[in-house]
Amino acid sequence: MVIGHLKRVDWGLALVMALSFGSGAWVLWHEGWGVARGILEEDAALFFSILPKVALGCLIGALIRRLIPRETIEQNIGEGSGLKGLAIAGLIGLLFPAGPFTIFPLAAILVTSGADRGAAVAFISGWLLVGINRAIIWEMPFFGMDFVLFRFLISLPMPVLLGLLARWRGFDRVFIGNGQPERRDAP
Amino acid sequence: MIVLGFTIFLGAIAVCLSLLALKRGRPVFVTSLEDAKGQFLHLLPRLLIGILGSGFLAHLLPKELVLAWFGPKSGMLGTALATLAGALTPGGPVVGYAIGAAALKAGADYAQVVAYVTAWSLLTFNRILTWELPSMPARLVLVRAIVSLPFPFLAAFITVLIKSN
């Protein structure tokens, strides 16, 4: 159990830790406690403001996993789901009203409950590129209607294309998914 | 206000799903709740570390330099620079749009700004570190990053094609 837990500290987390603590130490060293404290306070405020959304994201993900049978997910957005599966995944991403703190955990849950990596990539890309929520709340005020609409329209097919590329066989060696991510030593 | 609205909407989805689960039987709901708690506790320290880093990294990145990389008629090199700039711009909902819009007003090429926003959306190094790596399998993140690389260029290319006609 303890070893299993230690294994979860993967290289990704190690990199994040090194960068976080490194940049924090750099700011503290070069610009003093006053500047560092200001940043820390902003970070803390952000952290606490997202906690309820993170919790809701986890809850929604867990409920979806229990409620929707694995076969249904596999059938609709699994490996054999074809272009339609990618389109569905991209559309869910486009419509899903949430921030990164909900999207990425949800994608991680999807790949352990039957979705393939192409669908996960299409889902994330749909949210990143053509997420309605992002476009309306954040992009529109800065760019105005014309730019947003133009970018939206040319980006619309991209989640499906990205998912197709991610399904390329060559990536099998990088990530298999479908309930067997990374830990190949497990029985 | 709108942001609060979305949180309430998320809450509503969660409540509906919970009711559905309860209808299937109490054990379904309880195990879901435990799953959710496990994942939440797994994420908590990771998110804290990621958010700490995002604040300090955003502070350290020279925003003027990122802005200066946009040039009108800068061609493929400009697109490549815009892509790089997009990837280096901190995540969070505002920064990339703010810089992109400012660059557009300052006379930067439309296509380069589209490439920049696309790169910033898909590849922000900062968001990958803050959110994606802590909450997803690292190898899946790698696949997503690799397949995303050509897309800022594709977006710029399509923009040039449409705008020049």
C-alpha cells in the first residue's frame, strides 16, 4: 500500500515540484519576502476558490463511472468508436462548463473506464480550443465577436483531428489506457 | 457572477447524478462518494504545489518579451515564435487573451495571433505543469502534447488562406 502510494509520485509531479519550489525560491531570493508573500496570497486565494469545483469534478467523474456501464463508454468513445466517438468526446468538451481542475481529472477517469486515448485527447482539446464557457467568459471581452467567431469556426474540426492523430498505432508504446495505464507489472 | 453560476450548474449536475445513483441503491452512491473522496485527496497536494508554481512562474516570465515576438509579415518563423510564445505564456484564463489582443491592436498579424491563441490554448507549458500532469497519467499528457504541436501552424495556415481571398 505504502509502496503503491510512493509509486504515484511520478516524474510529472517531480518536475512540477522542482519548478514550483525552484521558482518560489528564486523570487524569494531575488525580490524578497514582500513580493513572494503577495504571490503566495494570490495563490492561496486561487487554491481555496477552486476547491469546491475540484470536489464537484471528482464527484461527477466518480458518479459517471458508477452510473454509466463501462461497456457504454467503451462502445461510444472507446477504441473502436471511430470518428463518431471522437466527435462525441469533442462535443462533450465543447459543452462542459468547467475549468482545468475539473477537465483533467475527468479525462483521467474516462480513460480508466473505457475511453481510449484518442477520445481523451478529443475531449480535452474540445474544451481547450472551442470550449463555449471559455470563449464567452474570457475570450470575447478581449477580442470581440469577429476574432472569437473566426477562431472558433476554424478550430471546430480540430478536436476530432487531434483525437485521430492520438489514435495512431505508434503511440501504443507511449500510452495504452483502457484501464491498463502505465502499471504493466500489475496482475 | 457568471463564474459562480457555473459552479452552481456543476453542483446541479452533481446533485442530479447523485439522485440517479441513490435510485439505483444506496451502495452505488456511497462507493461513488468514496471514489470521489479518494481522488480528491489524491489531487489536493498536487494542485497546491502546481498552483504555487503557477504564481511564481507567471511572475518570472518577461511579458514584454513575449509581446515583442509577434511581428506582422513574420511568416513561418513568426508562427513558430508565436507558437513558442503561446506555449510559454502562463495558463489561467486571462493572460494569453490579454497579450494576444494587445498584440493584435499593436498591429501584429491576424494569423500569428490565431496561432498564438491556439498554441496557448493547447500547449501552455504552465497549464500542463499546474493542472494536467498532476491529474492525468504523464504518458497521456505526452501524447496529447505531441499531437498538438502542428495545430498552431495549421490554424495560422488556414487563417492566411481565408484572409487572403
